[in-house]
Amino acid sequence: MPDTLLAADFSSELIQNAAELLDTLRRHQAKLVTAESCTGGLVAALLTQHAGSSDVTEGGLVTYSNSMKQSVLGVQAETLRQFGAVSAETVREMAAGALSISQDATHSVSISGIAGPGGGSSEKPVGLVWFGTAVRGGDVLAESRIFKGNRTEVRTQAAFYALALVGQRLS
């Protein structure tokens, strides 16, 4: 499998999961904003693959660099220095920041990880991805997963997981 991600690489299951999340957002009269790093906008792309998604998809922010995480989402420099970009603390601030700049979103999801093939360490291995979810007026949660595979596979699994997390927050 080539380590590139094109529209043709989206599995029908992944596209179906995005459609199901859009339906769930509609049932709950909710709107989602994404703040993505290692997935590079993949979650927002999956959602907007579907016609009419604009009624529940507020937008997506790709904040790949630390400086963009700070200037766009308001992630604190001290958080990045102390915990790093791939951490519970950072994805919580990313999720909260995405909600704060979106007037209409009720929910947010943030993703930051090490997709590989390099960049990992014993403490933060390749495949480690942190996710943040926030609900306007509610808690900001964070959790991590370690995915196996090449860069494309890690990013794809992270997108699957992010869609599922938002669905869980809506239940």
C-alpha cells in the first residue's frame, strides 16, 4: 500500500462512519468543529465528503505546527514546552480553542500524534495519537491510542477513532 492518501484511499466504511456521525449531529441539533494536526484535515474532509454536511459541520482547522496551535487555537507556549504537542494537555487546549473561535459549534474534536515513520521516542512512539473532545459548556476530555501501521494507516485509524469519539460525546 503506498504511503499516500488520496480520495480513492478512503474506505467505504470510513465514509459511511462520517455519514452516520453527520446524522447523529443532526439528531442532536449539534455542530462540530475540528482541530487537526497529524490527520491534516482528514476528519473534516471525511465529513464534507457528504453533500449537505454544512448544516452540522462548522469547519476544520489544520494546526500542524506548534506556532499555529498557539496563534490559531490559543494553546499555551508553556503547555507545549512542558508536555509537547502530542499530549493530553495540548489536545484539551486545542479542542477548547476550536470551540472558542467557532460561534456556532457545540462540539469539537482535536487530534495530535506521531504518524511516522520517524519522530517517535520510547516515551512517545510512532503511532501515538492523542484526541481531545469538548462540548460547549461542558467538559474537555482527552485520551490516547497507539495505532500500528504506516503513516497513512495511522492517520486513517486516527480519523476513524475521532469520528467515534464525537459520536460517543453525543450519546
